[in-house]
Amino acid sequence: MRKPTGKGVITIAFDDAYLDTYRYAIKYLDKLKIKSTIAVPALYVGKRFENRPVAGVKELKNIIKSGHEVASHTLGHPNLFRLAAKDKKAVATELGGSKTKLGRLLNYRVDSFVFPYINKNQTKSLRLKTSLYYKSARITSNTPSFNKIPLKDPYAVGGFAIMKKHSLPFLEKLVDYARKENLWLIEVFHLVGKKNTRSAHRPKPYRFFTHIDDFKKHIDYIMSKGITVLTQKDAVKKLT
């Protein structure tokens, strides 16, 4: 595998901290000594979220021990945009409370925040509120999203939600583009494993599923290109 070229940065991110993702994807990254960012909804640690098991305290501590980053994904994964219109105090609880709860559970300082849902869930006002608790905040899009280097606003970091419909050649083109143009690409995975599940919101298979075999092939492609791979926290620190 090539050594990092110094051009472009990739962050491998996992939202919702599903147990299968830990068992398959994160364990594979550990073998390659690649660090990722795992966004955890604090109230669901060791429980079930959208009918899927979430990693528990033991697994999350192992993740941290291996050098990965745990980010806040709020307490209960609400739509913060809607919540802010009804109860602004509740928004503060979701932001600050999740940082405190994860910190106590894991004996760990949480520096990064990840908005639940897709980019319509945030506003400039909400992004500013995250700055009271965190060093950066990531927003997720269903369309490819690249962050310019140097990074101007650590509270408007963009990530791209990868779905099962996205082919490996398509994802490879995104990696190549980030490397060529010296951009920061955050690839956001959700459920990674051997078997998909039903969506909690519609009578169809989960859209944000990636088979572990495809995940491995994609990670191997990233490594073959020599592009730098950093956690959200480390990327913000380096690129700001």
C-alpha cells in the first residue's frame, strides 16, 4: 500500500454505532490500523435503535482504546430543527447532555458533534449552539460533499451518506477527486455487516446498508491510493 501523499484527506465515519458495524467494519479497520469516527446517540448505548442493536459500553471503550474517535450524536437522535421550534431548552439538553453522558459512561472527552438525519436538520443558529460544547460539528448530505482545505468553519463540516445503491466505482471516483483536488471527504456509513435489515421508517430494506465485502474492497482502494485518513477531530485540528 502507498504512503500518504499529503494531498486530500478521508474520514471514515459511522453514524448510530450499530453493533454489527463494530463487529465487522471497525474490526477490519483495526487490522489496518485505520482510525474512524463513530457518532453515538447516548441514550441508546447497549440498547436498540431503529430495531438494531447498538454497541455497548464495553465495545465503545474498545473502540476508543484502538484509537478511534467517539462523537456525540445527541441523546435520543431527534430532529433538532423541529425540536428547536418547540423547545430550545431541550436542544441544549440534547447537545450538552449527550457530551456529559458519553463522557461519564466511557471516561472520555467528546470533542466532535454529528447532527442526526440529513442536512435539513440544521441551521446556522443550531451550528453556533454546538460550538458551546464541541470543537466541530458535521452535517450529512445524501449527495457527495467535499470540504475545502484549509477548513474555514469547523461547525459546518459536510459528510456524504453512503447508501447501498452507491457502487464501488462511484465511491472510488469520489476518493480520486478528493485526492486530485486536495479536498476533505467524509464518508458516512451506517449499518455495515453481512445482512441488511428492514427500514424502521418504510416497508423496504434499509437504504444505508453496506455489505462488509464491499466495505473492505473500498477501504483497500483508499489505502492503495495513499490518501491520508483521519478522524473528524484530527482532521479539524490539522486542516483548520
